[in-house]
Amino acid sequence: MKKQILILTFFMAALLVGNNAFGQLSDGSPDLDYLDAVPTYCTPALPIDCGNGTDALAPLPGVSYPYTITSSSVGTLHWFVTDDASIISAQGTIAAGIELADGSSPYVLTADAAYNDPANTSATVNITWKSFDGLANNVILVVYNVDDVNCTDNMEVFRIIPQYNFTLDIASIADDGVNGGDVAAVEDCVNPIQSASYDGTARMLTVDYGTDYVFFAVNAANWQTSWMPDNFTATTNGTSTVTVTGWAYPADAATTGTWNTVGTDPVLATGYASAVNGFVAEGCIIVRVQVDHGSTTENLTAETINLTVNGEMINAQTTSYDGTYPDLEDGGGVACPNDLTSDNADYVITPRPDVDESTPTPFEDKTPNGD
């Protein structure tokens, strides 16, 4: 008899535990303020058309351009870039400071073997340029030609006034770091209730709906040395409080702690293994937005968080972010504009259940809606 009672007791205890566990959320912590893993997703960089991108005298940074001459007599052809006004100081003596092609120059990113070789005989040199102000700086490509019998010489110069094509593209990114919203906005369920208390005197149920963190991938393309994220604006079509709380390089986006500050901390080319002499063709950052529901936003309908981003590339001549090189939008074949609204993306927080009394009525009051 005692054995039967003991067995029955264990059975009832197990049944109660099972009934209590069914339908409950698993134990856990509030929404994490970092991604679950180092992201592999980055929204694609979309090309822009600002006019004639094939003009080697108005080159796009990061793009290699050929420069070719013909000559009636070629012994050697010395190709080099300078911003000095004095090029030759005496017969056969080049006085100009020659820009190196190792990335240390503010003008030249890379060049082929024909560049800055006094013994070169190639009639073509291929040069990839950096971004710089070609109006404020008299940057010229010189070809110095000594004839085939080493008797006399001649020279010509090309004036280089580059365009620039620094762009930003943005999409929401899922917590897993793999899926992104370049086609459709990422969706995630609203954070579960964090705490609830009932005041019997006031007859009021107070619920803390917690905080969500949503993330966006921003792809910065065609920039040199560094760029400053600025004018990042988060908005919502709901009533939660939204705040941009930082940005991180992808490798740092899956860790807790202090992220970089928008408007203060620049994105550095040294943060990307793909950088070539300080030039980054494409480089993603992850931006974090805090969505605070508090006790006032129940999220009974979907809430869309929108993030608009802007930035400017450093001006190498002033070593500052002075507005000379803001991110550009597509110009459709003419000069590309800069605006503060085009680069934006949505993240959708899906709603929690809407519970309404049927019988009996009413519910006790609950902040904020009085149900």
C-alpha cells in the first residue's frame, strides 16, 4: 500500500511539473545587445553612375586607368606623379618630388611596373588613384621622354582631377548574422515580458515589456583611410523609444561591451584585411539600435524601426571630416547628389498576443492601456 501511494505521489508530482512547464517561455535573459555570431552577411554595395567613369583625367578612386602616349623616338619614358610646380631644374635633372606608388602618397594608390622607372620603355602606365581635391592640388602625371640615341628629350603632363564615388548601403540584419534584409526587412518577435507586478491597493497591473536590440549592416564602398558615421537617425512607427547606441566592425559585433560611438569614432581602413594601401572597395559595419518598450508600449501591432545613415570620408589634405567627401547617391549619368535621407532600411518587430476579456469582465487595470 505504501508503495502504491509513493508511486502515485511521484506520478502526480511529475504531472504537475509537466503541466507547469507546458506553454511557458524558457528561462533566459533580456534581449542581447550583440549578434549571436560574427556576421557573414553584408548588404551589397550598389554601383552609382555619376557621369563619365571612363575618363582617365577625371578618374574614380580605386579604379585602374591606362595612360598611353606615342613618340617618334623612344629611348626611355619616365612616368611619375608630382604636385610640384618645378619639374626640371637643370638639363636632365628632375627636381620634382615624385609620388610613390606604395600607398604612402596622398594621390597614388597603386601603379604598375612602368611607373617611376627612369629606364622604362613602355608607352603605357596603369595607375590607380586615391580620392583627393584635384582643384586645390595641382596633381600632374608626367611623361619624360629621352630619345633612342640619348641625344635629346621632351616631356608632357596630364592634369588629374579625380571624381569620388564613396557610397553607403544599408539593410537590416538578423541576430544570427547570416540573414539580411536587402530584399525584405528582417522580422523578429518582440522581447518577452521582463517583469510584472500587481498593486492590490491601486488595483493596477504593471508590466515591464523590456528592451529589444535590432541591428543593421552598413556597407561603405570606395573610401580611403577612414570615414565618419554621422547623422544616423532611428525612428519608429510605434511608441517605443529608439536610440542608436553604437557601431562595430563585423568581428566585434558578436561581443558585449562598449561599441564605437556614431559621430565620434571613425571607421578605419586598418580594420579591414581587404584594404589595399588604405583603400577599401567594400567594408561593412554593424549598427545597433535600442528599442525600449518600458511599461508603456505593449506592442500589440507590428512596430517598424527605420534607420537612416550618412557619412563622410576623411579629407586627406585637411586630415579632417570637413564635408568635402560626403557619401553619394546615384546620379543617373549626371553629377551624383548627396542627401540625408536615401540610405535607410527597416527592421520589423512582430507583435505579442492581444488578450481581451470575454467572460467575466472586466480585467484589472493595466498600464498603459487601462484594460
